[in-house]
Amino acid sequence: MNGINELAEFVQLPSLGADNALREKLALHVLDTVGAWIAATRTAEGRALIAFHEHLRAANKAATPSLFDDLATQVALVRLSEIDDIHLQSMTTPGSVAVPAALTLAASLPEADADTIVAAILAGYDAMIRLGLAIKGPEILYRGIWPTYFGAGFATAAVASRLLRLDSAKTAQALALALTTAAPSVGQHHAVTTARWLSVGNAARNGLMAAFAAQAGFTADLNILQSRLFPDVYGITPDITPMAETRALAFSQVSFKPWCAARQTMAATQALREILTGNLAAADISQITAYVLPPHLKMIDHGIKPGDRGSFLTSLPYQLAVAALSPSEPASLDSTVSVPLATLQSFMTKVTVVGDDTLLDGYPTFWPARVVVTMSSGRYERQVQNVPGDPARPLAADDILRKFRHFAAPVCGDDTAKMQHASLTALNSPAAVAALMLDLHNTMARAVAES
């Protein structure tokens, strides 16, 4: 057992995606992902990516973008949104890669059928998640290794291998080759034109290249997960057990994000929301102490920096201020609300964030937090283990539809209902996929024209 061969067999299982209930759930993840995709075109980072996409097309003197450039841009857009889905235990965001990679590639393959497209997306989800589990994603992230970036090519190779109808042997070569091109980190980048999103898109591009190369007969080290590469170069000793699982789909444990923020901030934010659902007024709060998982502390215990979107998304004091002062107004993709920034910053001074080892029981399967609020009327405490959107606290279909409309409507306007229907039914046929991709390309073109 080397993990690669076993996963390759899973990717090519004839029965993958045959369950109707699973397909219905996947359709909601596609809807959610397309909503993120659309919304990202309105961010400064998204517009920079789309402009660069057009720059590459012009530089190549091509009437249409290359498949590789197209796939890289679509993956980067979804990931930068921070409203894509997430698998906690592996610390990966698999839908940001599996969905755009499959839809982009399927639209260019007239022979792709609906069943194969469904199977390809599920293969991408499981490849990303299983690799994240194997390399201990929650541990390595805080060492500076980004598990989603590390696995983006691997997941794309799985997607492409299924869509290209490779056999298990060539699929294994594609997966191994994708791992040889994987990179551990893009570091900390905070500018609008950050290399972070270019890098995750390029990682997906490498995965597509790996699948085409395997199709052409190129080979790679199938024992790469058992070689000295991971422990000697990355300081990781992979556990290949998750790679060889043939029974349960890891996809079933993927969480939706209920609002736009880093997932590490959400349990504490949800706890505060639940405390304030009674007849308690935010104006009466004198102190908030948020007890969080120690591995998350450094990432989320900081202020905000205007112009640095990431600082807003990852700042727990800011997210708590928004939850208290703007409870009925979901934040936009840049995490801003109508409450004046100075008012939010003043509230943030009331927040103290503390690491709490007692919360580690069950981590990383669960990411709990505890919040203590001091008010003139007394002291209120709440601990949250699952936030809305987690498998143990699932969002209803109507919740996901509302989320789509909230984030897509500022971009789509009167076409929002049309895009919602196209996204929700995309997996019904290859023609539906092609039509949706055309609409998304038109959305990107409008974003460039308006910038």
C-alpha cells in the first residue's frame, strides 16, 4: 500500500457519484461555490486576477484564453472569496478547487457526460481532503504550509483523470506527478495583487498538466508519500491510511461557511450572536473574553488594517464587533458593513482573545470556542462547538440559496435568479455546464470593463 494507487482506484470507481442523495448535496455545494466565484469578481484582488487573465490571452495573441490559464483563474477567484466550503479535520477548502476545475475542464470536453462530471468533482473533493489528512493539515498550516495550496494540483489531477477517462494506473501517475510539483507555502502577502491567489491557481494548473502528461505516458514516483521527500524536505511524515479508504466519502464531512470570514473566527462569533439573541443590547457590553483554540490564537488575535482585506477576515475582535453592532446585516465580501469603521474599532477595544487548552479535546474534527460577555446586567457565557453549516449543524437548502443571493446579487443584478438556477442545475447535463461557464466568463468580462 502506497496511498497513491489506492486513491487512484477510488477516483475511477464506476459507482462514484451514483447515489442520488449525494448528488443533491453536491448540487448545493456547486451553487455555493459558484456564488463565491461570482462575488469574487467584485473584489480588488479578483479584478486584478481577471485583468491578468486577459493580459495573458493578449500576450499569447489568442482569441480565447488557454484552458490552463482559464482553470488557474477560476480556482483563484473561488479561493480568494473566503466563502467557499471547508473540511475542518484536513484544514482544506476542497470545493474551491474541485468545482471550478471540473466545470472548466468539462466545458472544453464535449464527450463528458453528467455522471462523469459528478464523479470528477467528488474525486477532487476526496483527493484534496485525504491528502490534507495524510499531511496533518491543521498542524502544518501554523508552520507556514498552506494545505489547500499544497493539495490544489493533486485535487485537480484527480478531477482531470476522471474527466479524461484515464485508467487507474495512469491516474496514479497523474496524482504522483501532481505531488512532485506541489509547493508548501506562498508566505504572507497582503497587497491587492498578492501572489497568494496566483499561486493557488498555478498549483491547480500544474495538476491539469499532470493529468495530461500521464495520459501521454509520463510517469512519476508512485511511492512519493513513503519516500524521504516529505520528512526530509517538509518535516512531514504522511499517514497514508486516509488515502487508502474505499468506503466513506470524505465529502460528507465538508462544512459550508455561513458568512464571509476566516473559519477560525466563526465559533466565537456564533457564540456571541447566540448570547445576544435575548434581550441584551450590545451597547451594554463592557468586556468580551473569547477563549479559542491555542493553534488559532496568533492567526485571529489582531487588529485591522484598511486596505488589507485579509486583516478584516481574520481578526476575531473585528468579527465580534460586526456581530454585536450589525447583527442583521451580513458582511460583504470585503467583510465591511454600514456601521462606521471608527465605531467598530472602538468596540474592538473591549475584546480580549485567550488561548484555552481545554478546548483541544476533539480538535481538529471540531473547532470550538467559548465567549464570556460582561454587561451591566451580569455575566453571560456561551460555548459553541459547531457553527451553522457544519455537518452536525447543517444549513437548509433555503439558507444556501439566501447566501448565494446575498453575495451574487451585487454582481448579477436582475440576472441573479437566472444564475442561481443555472448553478443549481449545472450537473444535470454537459450543456448546462457549458452554459454556466459562458455566463461566468461574461461576468468576468463585465468586471474588467467596470474596473
